[in-house]
Amino acid sequence: MKRLTAVAPTVAGLCALLGACNLDPAYQRPAPPAPPSFPQGPSYSPAAQAPPAAGVAWRSFFTDPDLQAVIDLALANNRDLRVAVANIQSAQAQAAVQRSALFPNVNATAGETYQQSPNPFTPGGGSFEVRSYSATVGFSSWELDLFGRTRSLARAAYDQYLASEDARRAVQVSLIAQVATAWFTYAADRDLLGVAQETLKAQQEALDLIRARANAGAASDLDVRQAETAVAQARSDIANFTTTLAQARNALDLLVGAATPEARLPKTLPQSGAVGEVQAGLSSDVLLSRPDVLQAERQLQGANADIGAARAAFFPQVGLTGQVGQQTTALQSLFDAATRTWLFQPSVSVPIFAGGRNVANLKAAKAQRDVALAQYEKAIQSAFRDVSDALARQGTIDEQLASQQILVGSASQALALTTARYERGADPYLNVLVVERTFYGAQQSLIATALTRLTNAASLYRALGGGQI
């Protein structure tokens, strides 16, 4: 406070010469609190031959026509996106309101006054009447922004507007990825239900056959009971997957903001060609163009401008009031030259004692700047983790998917061989059940792995800042 008071006269003199000052702290983009490059190694795949995500439109990345139609529907109806658009309009209006303080408010007024007063000079009482007319044009208390307080507030409001635009872009990018993930999840749940239904059909046929063999004395009651437990488990799975599928549809409808057309729902999980590839590159500076990171930086810049406004409150405020008009007691002479009036009234308000309010406001503005800085740095760190996690998953998912496909093929052959050995009496039915469960679990794992590959691609696309129209 003492140092600021000491430099006030010097700053005031300079401002008077220059006409206006900017007391905002010099802004420099903070160094990213993340490693300069993404992780490298056998577990990470940067897809070096693919184009950058920021340059790939979402229609070029998500190529399935039905998925594209669902995303279009979501972009038109999603309520979160509508809120983000409304927030932009609100922030834009607030920025315009704050900027309007740089200009005087010019008002025109016209009025008539009719007054009756007692006349003390008339014996026995009496009164006299006065009627007057006036018309003025002018402004009042317009602040000359010599120390940049109003300009700093206008910059802060404009930065909030830009941040709201970045927030809308972040919501859009996230929405596109979420819709794609929900669409893929619905497809996977539909496949899981189909596998359970096929399993039930096969196990019901096996149960019927074992019952026939038991009636003929070729199978034991234990075989029948074991087959019945397998059928019951398959029916339970069908009920569970039916519920899961309905819930996946509900989640998709919520993101879309309307009922998803039946014709646009996936019939099965796409195996290849449903998503494209994007390049992460080596430098983590690509994260600085992510919408949520840009939003955090805009908010940091706005907090920086608020400090300038808080500093300007320590210096005098110069206001002007001026008006010209006409005033007369006869309406017909209202605009005669002799009835002209004018007013010019400058004023200076010098802060002397405010109970520590200005100092507290400056401390609060600096604290808010520190909060915005921490949020900006956290946004970069979160973005770095998002990309790193997606790259780690991308680096091994193809190998995992190929292994799962081999596992399903091997389990299918093992089931056929074990069933044949049981029918010849070489193996107990328990061996068939064990292999059936292995095959059933392998099919489910294959679907889950294929789903992970698709959803991870969508996550990487979002994490790298893709998703623009």
C-alpha cells in the first residue's frame, strides 16, 4: 500500500499527459506445467502417419452414416450445448454493457412545471401561478477513464465472452465423443444380448438332448442338473443384457436430446473403418489449442485485467456533466435564443479513506488471478493425462483384440471337441460346461475389447482437440 501510494503522483502525471493508462499487469502465457513431449515406448502409439486431430472434421473421423446422423441430431438438440450457446450470448451482452461505460450516456428531456404559491403581497390572501417549460440534451457523471479502470473492466468482460465461446467448443467436442461412445456402447450391448440368446439356444438344445439321453439311460441326473444350471444362467444373462441395452438407449437419447430414430441405431458393433486415425505428435504444445485449455487461459487473462481495474481505484476519478437546453415560461418562446441554457460541470473524486476497501479489492483480484492460473495449469495437466492414457491404450489394443479373436476361435474348436468326446462317453458333461463358459466368456471379452478400441479412438480424438464441424 505504501509503495503504491508513493508512485501514485508519478503515475497520475503520466496518465494526464497520455490521456489514459493501463494498470493491468503485463501478461505472459505461463509455461505449461507438463512434460514437453508425450510418453514414448512400446505401450504408446503416436500414429505418426495420421493427420493432426485439430485439422480433421468429425465427419471425416466418424464415418458411419448412421452415427453421423445421430451426432447431427445431438448437435441440434442437446441441452448442455444449448446452455453453452446461451452463455455465449449472455457473456457477449455483458461485454457490450461494460464497454458502453467508455462512452457518455446522452439523454434528452422535456418537461412542464405548473406551480401555485400563496402571494404574501396581496391583501386578504391570494395566490400566483407559475408555468415553465424546459428541454435539455446532455450527459451526467461521465467518467474520463484516465487510469484505465473502465477499459480494464471492459477487457475482463470481453475475455469472459471469449472464454464462453471456448466453453461452447469444449462442450461440442465432448458431446461428439460422448455420442459416439454411447452409440458404440449400445451396439456392444446389443451384441452381448445376441451372444447370450445364441448361448441359451445352444444350451437349451443340449438340455433337451441330455434329457433324452437320460431317459434312455445314457446320461445321469447330474448331467441333466448341470445342463439346467447352464440354461438358467443364460436366461439370467439375457434378462440382465436386456436391461443394460435399454439403459444404453436411454443414455444415448439423453445425449441426443430427443428419441434416437430406430433406423439410426447400430445393429452390431462395427469391426473396422468406423473411426479414423489422428496424430498426437511428439510435442505436448498441441494441448494449448484444446478448447478447455483456451477457456482457462481466457479466464486467466480476464483475472489479469481485473487487477488493473483494482489498481486504478487508488487514483482519482474525473467525471463530467454537461447539458444544453431551453427554459421559458411561455411555450411559444421555448426555442428562442434568449431562453437558451447550458451547464458544464467537471468533478474530481480523490480516494482518501475507504476503510481498506480498495486494498482488499486489489488483494482479492490478485487471489482470483492465482486461482485462474492454477486452473489453467490443471487444465493442461488434465489434457496431458487424457492424451497419454489414450495413447497408452491405443498402443496395445490391436494386439489385445487379435489375441481375443484367437481365443474365441480356439475356445469354439475346444467346445466342439469336448462335446464330441462327451457324446462318445469319453468325458463327463462337466468338461463341456467348463469349455462352454470359457467360450461364452471369450465372446464377451472380444466384444468388450472391440468396444474399448472404438471408444478409445473417440477419446483420443477429443483429447487432442478434434471434433469441429
